[in-house]
Amino acid sequence: MFRSETPNPRTTLIRAKKATAEWHIRYKFTQTIQSSTSTFSAINRKTTYWIAWRKPQGGFIKINFNESKSSQGAVGGFIIRSWEGKFIQTSVFNLGVSSILIAKATAMRNEIKAAVQAGFTNIHIEGDNKILIQAVQGHI
């Protein structure tokens, strides 16, 4: 929940797009300032890693899932895109009081269920919780 508003997938995506655009503007501005100021020593330099969504191989859909947790509860969600990067489906849901791991696992379960119900069988799943990923892979 954000500002006591009921989660709305479209609003969430618009906010994410605006936040990304703002980040890009601030990043470019910061880079311009850094390049015009004195040179930093090699010890103080940080390596920049660009992280971007990558298309799955042809014929596959890709599902990304995540969650947000606060003292008031947890919210999970996912987005499904085609191998061409085209939007297919999204969902956001209130999880009440739950742990981060339960919220992520619920988001992943809901996304897989939605993809299978829509008739997809070639599915690439992407998430950021190592424990959950290792559990699904049978490593733990």
C-alpha cells in the first residue's frame, strides 16, 4: 500500500516508469558533474554495472516478480512479457502480514499460475531472492 491507496497495476507501472526516467536524468546529470570536476583517484572510483531487463529466447515468456514489505503489511506483484518484450499481463496483490520470503514465494506462485492458466508452457522466471530460487531448483 502506498499513501493508503489500493494497489492498482496501471498506476504502479506508471510510477515505476516515472521513477526510472527520473533516475536516468539524475544519473546523466551526476555523470556530467563528475566528469567536469577533478579526477578521482583509482581507489575512490566505483565500477558502474548496468542492469537491464533482457528478452527471453524466442517462444518463451518472461515473468518478473517482486514484493514490498512495511510495518503495515506486504504487497506482491508480477509482470509477464513476451519474447519480444511486449506486455502480456500484470498483477498486484495485498499479502497482509507476512515475511519477505512468503511474499516473494506467493508472488512467484501467482505468476506461474497466471501464465499456465493463460496457456503458456515455455516460461522464464526471474527473481532476486537467492533462497527462494535455490529452493525451487531443489538445492535447499
